[in-house]
Amino acid sequence: MSAPGVEEGIRSGRTVTERRLHPVTPLRRAWAPVAVLAGWAVHDPNQAQEQLTRLTTAWLLAGLAVLVLAAALYGFLSWWFTHFAVTDSELRIRTGLLFRRTAHIRLERIQAVDVTRPLLARVAGVAKLRIDVIGTDKKDELAFLSERDARTLRAELLARAAGFAPETAHEVGEAPQRQLMRVPARDLVVSLVLSGATWGSLVAALVVPTVLFLTTHSVWTVLATALPLFGAAGAHSTGRFVTEYDWTVAESPDGLRIDHGLLDRAHETVPPGRVQTVRIVEPLLWRRRNWVRVELDVAGSSNALLVPVAPRAVAESVIARVLPGVAVPRSVHRPPPRAWRCLPLWWRGHGVAVTGAVLASRHGLLCRTLSLVPHAKVQSVRLTQGPWERLWRLADVHVDTGAGKTVTARLRDAQEAAELLHAQAERSRTGRRDAPPDRWMA
């Protein structure tokens, strides 16, 4: 990374150096003037067509040259006026050509630093750094850096977030990792074929055109309807395959590292101690193979998938690294039989279990989902009871987590729900008191 200048002033006895992004970055930002012109043409296509017909070939070439020059100039200036620096307490990013913006990211509030490499970026040998910060929904990013510089800066930021001194953070380097699991391409393909979304899309693509043909007897109507439906079914499965291809989960001192992607490679981190809920999803067609999917709710992070598909034993071994000391309950307590009056048939899919470490709530018959909430991550507990539930002495217990999500134990006996409410409040209080600190590289 280039170091164009040194910021005036000394911070705690050391010079703070501002750095620029990779020189290929202007190519990423040069599209803005082109987008403005394209937006005008789309907004008023008739006027745009009239203007084009009035221009001669020479004027068109001259206009194209001016547009290319303006795009190149804008990309260069936006890159020139973008700097970043790591100080003793923060990552500072200065951007903006006309309107200046400075982002001050406190190092102790960094919870994940992801490295992504889109296809064209991989060809150019550069990468994008995305920073997850506690309390913000939008990720700040540095695009682009060389792949080597991106990994070096990531390691430095994580070391600083872990509490290492500035003078030793460079020496820490990237933490070693140990692979926990890898999803074979064959298993991923089979899981997509057996997913309910794929079959639902295919059924819709077969049924809807058939009904339209029987009512309209128009082949063109059938084709106009069938082709988009089949395309949507294929696009959904293909998109998931491209995104989840070569999914690898590894363990390191700074959390679980996830690498995936066929065209765009992503390197994500599940930060330790920030996982609020773990969901084990078991689609109907996967049960014969004993496969599950593991999803996460992470406070302040958009990383929501831990394992796209894996045997249950392998998935539970990975969950044990996310939630140390937590054993997945083998069974849950179903609602009382009278619950069928509130939710016919589907009441059998609900259940709850409580262990010393987590509250587990299950829902779903065709696609079963078991949600695990560590007691220490519970922010509030609520009991709700509608008039029909009150008539049959039933109630729901809602558990709110730090990720802004809610896990519900539905259709419990009213007395049981009240006891669960008070017991869970006490477990959450003692769990937060005894929980270890959420610290990097502990």
C-alpha cells in the first residue's frame, strides 16, 4: 500500500501514516458519470433519442471521448481524496470529492473484518475489506487493497481489537486456523435438488402454465409464463450454488472463519461471544440423509449462515465451537394435547427444552427449525396470551436477544409458561453475570 503522506501530529509517541487504496480503485468508481448519463436517458428516452439523432458522427465521437475523460477524472479524484489510517484507538477513513466524510471506527468496537474478492478483483489481484462494527447496520469498507495488504491490515485490526499494543499488533500477524469442515460440491448440489424452494418453484412452473393453457388455449401465454418461472427456479438454485460453493469453516483464535464462493470469494469471520441465536434447520427431504443447515443471529452483523448443509453430527461439532459447552437437546417437550384447538395439526411441530446453557425452541412440521438461545444472550422475556389461548389455558413465551430477534415457545400450558418466564429471567441474569468477556483472541 502506498503511503502518500504523514498526518501532522504525534499520537502517543508514534506517527500516524495515512494510506491510499490500490491504484486499480479508480476503475471501480469511474462508472458514476456514465450512470448519471444513463439515468437521464432512461428518465426521458424520447428526448434522448431526439438529441442523438441530431448529432453527427464526429459529435458523437467527441461526446464519447468527453464522457470517458470525465469518468476517468472522477475515478482518479475520488481515489486521490480517499485515505485511511490506523491510530492508537481507531480506524479512520476519509472520503469525498465535494462533500467530505470521515468515519471514525473505534477499534474495540470492531467485531468482524471480512475479506471479499469479486471475480474481476481476483483477476486484478485485489480484495475488499469489510468491517463489522457493534451498533451499526451498515458495514464500512475499503475497496480495493492488494490481497496481501488486505490480509495484513485485517490481522492488524483484529489484533488491535483484541487489545494488543500498537507496537506489537504488526508482529501478531494473521492467527493460525484449523479446518473444521468443508462442504463437498456433490452434497451441495444434492441439497439444492432436495430443497423445498426448488421443488416449489418447479411445481409452480408446471402448474401455472398448464392452468393458463386450459383457460386461454394460447401457446404464447404459456411460454410467456413458463419461461420466467423456470428461469426463477434455476436462478435460485444456481445463485445458492455459486455463493455456497467450496464452503469451508475453520477455527482460529479470532473466531470461526468462513470461506466460500465460486466466482466471488468471501472470507468472513463469526466473532466470538457475539452469536445470539443458533438455528438448526432440517428440511423434510433432507431427513433421510440426516442433513441439517445451521444459521446464526449475530449482533450487529449480517453474517447469518454457518453451515449450508452437513450431517447432523458434523454440524453439532461446529456449533460446539460457536457455543462452547452447549449440547444440542435430543428431545423437546410438546405443547399439551388441547393445543390443537389453537393450531390444528401444526401444534405437533412446536416444542421447548431448557438446559443449563441454552433455551431451545422448535417449530415446523415439514421443515423443522430448532433455535438455541444462550441464557446469557437473553435481553428480555415476555409472556403473551390471546383470548382463544386464554380460553384453553395456553400461553406463549417470547425470548428477545441482542440481535433484535425473538425466539418463541408457543402453546405452552399457562402455568408452565408462567414458571418458564420467571425461571428464564433468573437464568438470564445469572448467565450474564457468569459469562466470560466477549474478547478477541482470548
